[in-house]
Amino acid sequence: MVSRGSKIVVGTMVVLGAAVMGFQALSGGDLFRTATNSVSRSLCGAAFISQVDPDRIFREEQLPNMRSIGWAVHYHVDREQREVRTTVLGAFGARAVYRPGLGCLLVHGGDAVPDVAGLGDGSDTDGTSVADPMGPNVVEPNDPAIRQAFDIAFSEPDVKNPRLTKGIVVLHDGKLIGERYAPGYGPQTPIWGHSLTKSVTNALVGILVRQGKLHMDPRIDQLLRMDSGLPFDETGGPLNPMSRMFFLENDMARFAAGQPLAHPAGSTWAYSNLGYVLLSRMAMDAAGARDAVAAERFVRSELFAPLGMRHAVIETDVAGTPVGSSHVYASTRDFARFGQLYLDDGVVDGQRILPEGWVGYSHSQTLDTGYGAGFWTNLVDKGSVPEWDTPWGWPGLPKDMYFARGAFGQYIVIVPSERLVVARLGISVNGGTGIAEVVAKIIAALHSPQESRSQARL
């Protein structure tokens, strides 16, 4: 779930009206700077990474959460400079700058953009640099039952709370058996994965453990499991620790490291973006990647390239730390390929990426929760996630299922007993994606007599 920056931060703001200067005096302007930074970063990603209409993303993702201040927000997408600037009534200016290969960067105040000359664009955003074995065209499912599952994924049963599914990809036995995309999106479109990124950070830690550059200890285990003692950082109002870290800080890891513990380590589960930014910094230090360029090269060479994640980008903060809690963009196919790595026990094309046992560790239960160590599980039937009143798992689906989950309905669902991976991306601001029903219908389809289901290899 998570990294609900735009959702929690902006969505709880009060009527703006003529009180802007009063709020500036009361809060130092942090409320509105958080809002404008959220808009700039999101629309920069839309325009220059996803290459979709930023006005559409503003309407679908940002405006529903702004309530009565939307009229006061003004943004400008500068395609020549590749940046987005946002204000509220001309104040609280925010700027996000696109850097090829690194995505978008929030630049606070008059700070200069860190030099990344020579990096180039490591991603293959036009799909031409490396041929995709799945082919350049959308693969329609042969099975009418899977087409019906897709119809559910893209349906809008509640017009007040739209699902806005952007892409869905289904892999079975390592083969693409069907996909579908919203207008303007396709197999090569990078989409913001939000907290799917946490599972990517789990992989980076695993890679370094396999290489002998990082050694598991209780602190790393607790950060991965979210029982490190750090607070549940998405509650407590719009200026909670998560939103301050994402939208007001140049060095996110330093900010996270300075937060006081709310619980004894190992005693309490609490959702933690702070912890995954700390893990990201620890991983890059172990890899010897001290700046954004070195971090990008490590992530691409050790994870994205071996998996064929041709359109993936992980963004960094100004200090050069990858935002390992929430800031990966990748195509829906890319995210499905990532899920396949875990389904195949950390091996791709005969090459071991993750250490033996890492996958099992990653979805082993933490305390009495439905969380593992970088992935959600389906091990808990009752109860809900603290603070969110959201069920831990999906009753009725296989117990061995586990999944990556991000805000606004991003999912990578892995079902080992069915040799199945389902990736779903969208902008479901108020939940209600229908993903559990979709996965259930896909599983049912796999057990129905249908020939020629498999179509394209990874």
C-alpha cells in the first residue's frame, strides 16, 4: 500500500480561501509546500517518464485529493526544460526536474540540480533499443474467461470511486498469456509503482547479501519486516513523518535516521517508509554507490538489466539516495517480470540473482501480521492492518499467495501453487480495484479446459 504522499498529504487540507498567509504563519508554509511538491513530482513523472498527459494525471490522481483547494493550484509543464513548477495562489513554489535515467527530482528553494552528466538514459522508454521477447504489440488472451477477468479489472462499478486501471499483465508458467491497457498506455509505458518499490528494495538487499557485501543482522531484518520500532509514518495528519521526508527533505535517509523510535525493536509492526529509505541508503553504501549516478548503475546492472526490466527507473533524492520506499517507475510487463523472479526462487535465465532461501524469507510471516519482509502475505484471515482498517489478505485465494502492493492500487500478485504472476497498475485513489476477484477468476480460468493459453515467452 503506501507512499500515499498525494493521498494523505493533500487530501486532508482545509479550505484555502483567503487564509493562505495565515496558514503560512502557522505552519511555516509546510502544508502548502508539501501539496505543491506532490503535484510537481507527480506531473513530472507523468510528462517525462510515463509520457502520458499530465493534465489527465492531475485530474485523476491529484485533484480528487485536494478537495476545495484545487482551484488555487497552478502548475506549468515546461517541456523544453523538462521540469514542472507548481504554486498555490502564486506562493509555495515547487519545482521537479526530469533527469534522463534517474526520473524526476524535487529541487527545494534555490538549490541547484546535482550534476549527473554522462549518465545517459539507462531506460528504454521507446522500446527500440532492445527487442522485447514478448513482442512490441499487446498480447490479447485467447481464453474468454481471462478476457472476462480483464473486463472486471477495467470496469467502473462505482463512478464516484473509479478504478482507473492502466495496465494488467498475466504470466503463467513464465509465459505471457494476456495483457490489457487503458487508452494512452501500453507495454512500454513506465507507470509509478509507489510501494511496489519496497519489494524492489528487498531484492537489492538480497543481491548484496548474495554478493557478500551486506550481512543480515537484526537491524536489517527488522527494517525489512517493519518491526524496527520506527513509527507508523503515514498517520498523524498531512505533515506526518512520511510526507515531511518525501516532500520537504533533501536527504531523506538522514531525516529517517533522526526519527525517534515509537516501540521497542522487534515488538510491534508499523508501516514504515522511513525504514525502507534507510535500507536503500544502507544498500547503496554496501554497494559503494555514493551518488545518484553510481546508484542507478548498480540497480540497473544487477537487477533491471538481468530481468529485462527495460523501462524501469528508480528516482533518488537530492543527496543521491534511491527512494527505496516508493519511487520506482516501470512498465506493467517489467513489474510482472519482477514477480516472475520471485516465483522462480530468485533465478532468471539460469542466473541466480537472489540468494537461496531469500524468496521464502521474504514472504515469511512477521509477528502475527499479514506482512513478510518486503511482501504482503495471505497467511492471516482475520483482523486488519493497523491504522488503515484494511484486511491483511484475501480470503478464498491460495494461502501460499504473496504480493507487492502500492498506493492507488498497484499490485504484483505471486501464486506459486498456480505458477501465476499478475501485475496490475492504476490510479484507484479510493481503493476498490477488484484485484482479488480478478485473480480468483484468472485462477479459475487456468483450471478450465482451454487450449493454446500460453502465447509469449519472457
